[in-house]
Amino acid sequence: MSSNEPSTRATPTSPARSRRRDLIPLRQATWAWFLISLQTFGGPAGQIAVMQRTLVDEKRWIGQKRFLHALNYCMLLPGPEAQQLAIYTGWLLNGTIGGLIAGVLFVLPGMIAMLGLAAIYVAFGATTIVLALFAGIAPAVLAVVVQAVTRVAQRALTRPAHWVIAVCAFLALALFAVPFPIVIAVAGFGGWLIGRRGGVEISKKTREDAEEAPPLIADDALHADVPSLRRTVLVLGVGVVAWAIPMVAVVVFTGRHSVFTEQGLFFSGTAMVTFGGAYAVLAYVAQKAVETYGWLGPGEMVRGLGLAETTPGPLIMVVQFVAFLGAYRNPGDLDPWVAATIGALLTTWVTFVPCFVFIFLGAPYVERLRNNQHLTAVLSGITASVVGVIANLALYFAIHTLFADASLRHWGPLHLLVPDITSFRPLALVIGAAAGVMIYRLRWSVLRTLGVCALLGLAAGLAGLPVT
């Protein structure tokens, strides 16, 4: 038996809560989440791909159906869905402490990296070495993203109607700029109609996959909390207090009109409305941060987004870069570097605390309804749309990786992101192709692939090749 395998796969007859800790030791799960956190490049698509590969395909700690069930719920929530998926699956494996560990580790490397890069940017500007490393990492992420689309599609699109939903979701987002909540709502309704007309169907391939590689932990052995009013009030109360303590502190010590209070309140609000992931809210953040508050310039917002796209963790981590520069330039009575650090950490805190509250509040109810046929049909439609959503994110990331400039063009109802052909990056294409060979042909790990591609980018930069 490998080290990844739990000691038993027997389905417990007593409550799962009392036995699950013996199935996945917390130390082993923590180490797995730490390794996952080092690979969370490439936005939601790449991050979901890493968790899919590690938890479902390699370790087989959780089944594909359960993984997609959790993903469907996270897609309905405001905030970074990949980080919320980490909290959810961590909770399934090790309860509340597992969810906290998974969620914190998921953002910790990105937070540290963005904090360091923001400091480097303020002190030295964009250095050749840093740009060259990112020039190697960004194309490698494309291979990871493509792998995510193909793997999720193989398992989620079990009927021709699901393929139709996936394609329509992709076209609605990529060509018509349909708001994300509308896409999800229509997909869920479509799934309900499919289920009502033909029942919930599992494809032959899905059955074969389940028979060949079942999860090592039975579904009934995963963590489950009984939904109750007492638990709901407790989770909500702890979440509100956790958010309020640093906010009250900055208001008391720096005043109601300080940059810290402005940032805390502003980013708390954006955390509650970021439906559709970071891309859906970044235009609003950029407008307010640049035009209303004057925390940074428009060019700097683009650079911050580029840093966030090539560092581990959720893309919404760009708000930390925004807060760092804004607080550095408006420090009040504090040292600028101290002010910048406080602003960045406060913004990160108020952005991600709601994610934990949403999962710990809703997951017990979602788990209790997972065998409901009507809900299953609705979520199957949402699952199909997720393939289109990830494909759209992959297209967006590919355009911004392979081309230095792109603009949004409008032709009537069409809204199309068109790259500037003259800004094509040959180096990105070459490294991206090499990454594809490493992952698909050589079957290298994501970490190894990213490391090699980063070295390729560094070598290109030192050789004088254009890396931006």
C-alpha cells in the first residue's frame, strides 16, 4: 500500500465525523495542501487543475463526482472559487481545521510572493531577472490550464446536452460578455430540464472510470456536520468578529478617513460581489483604485495584474498589490514601508475571510442535498458550464500570455478580446510548447515543469532575448 493510501476504505456505519481523522492524518493532509499551494499558478483554471490532479487523480482521496459537486457550489459564491474549493475539500477530509489549513495554505505563498514583489517594484521597479522568470512561468501555466479543461470535460460532459451547455457558456462569456451569474443560472436551469426529460444519466465512460479507479475514501467516511441554527449562528458570529477586529483597530488608531479604513471597507465590499471570479470585478477595482482613490496609475494596475497572474494563489491577490502601493503613497503618520505592509495584509484579510464563512456556513447544507435528484440535475448543468468557464479563462490567459497587447472590440452584441498581432511573443509560444511536451509526453509534475520553464525564461532574459 502506498503512502498516499488511507489505512482502510471501509464505509463506516457510525457518524463519519468520528472516524475520518484516521483515514487521512492531518499532518499528511497538511503536507499535501502545502505542496498544492506551491503549484497554484494560472488563475482558477490552473488551480482547479492542480487540485484535480492531486486529490482526485493521484492520491484518490476524493471521488470525481464529489469533487465536482463541491466545485459547483463554489462557482455559485462570490470570491475566488478555487480557494473556496480548497476550503471545501479540506473540510471534507479533516473537518473545520482541515478547511482552515487548506484555505490558508492556498493563499499563503501568493500573499508572501505578492508582498515581496510589490516591495521590489516600489524599491527597484520591474527588474530584468524577475520579468524573465515570469516570462518562463506564464507560458508553462497554459499547459496546466489546457490539461484542466480536457480532464474536467472528460468527466463532466456525460451527455450531448452537456456539451451544448459547455459550448454555450463559453460563447456567452467569450463573445457576448454575458454576466457570469446569468450564465450559471441558465446552465442550472438547463441541467434541471435535462434531468426532468431524461433523468440523471451517468455515461458509460464515467462508470468505467469509477470502476477502474474508485476513491480510496468512501463518500460516507468524509466529514459531515449536521446543519443547525446554532451552528449557523456560531459560524456567522465568528466570521463577523474575525472581519471586524482588524477593521475596528484601524479605525481607532488611524481614523475613519485614513487610507487603511478606505481600503478595508472598499475591499470588504468587493469580496461580497466578486461573482464570476477575479476577472469580473477587476475592471471595477481598477476604476476605483485609479480614478477615485488615486492609489496607483493605470499602467501600474496592469503590471500588478501581470504579477498576480504569474504568482501562486488566486488572481484576486492583485488587490494586495493595489493596497501596498496605495498605503505606501498615503502613509499618514506611519513609515511608508510599515503603512504599505499594513495595507496589504489588511486587504488580504478582509478579502479572504468571507470565503471561509461562505463554505463553513453552506457546505453542510449542500452535502445533505447531494443525493437529491433535482439538485443533482441542476448541478450537472452547472458542472457542464464550468468547462466553458474554464475554457474562457484559458483563452483570456492565453491571449495575455502570447501577446503583449490586446484590446476589447465591440461589434453590436459581440464583445471580443482581440490581440495585437504585432505584439506576439515568440518566446512564450516556444516555452509553452515545451511545457506541453513536459506535461503530456514526459508526464512531469507541475512543479518540475514550472521550475524548468522558469529557468528557460531566465536564460532567455540573460541572453538578451525580449521577455516582455
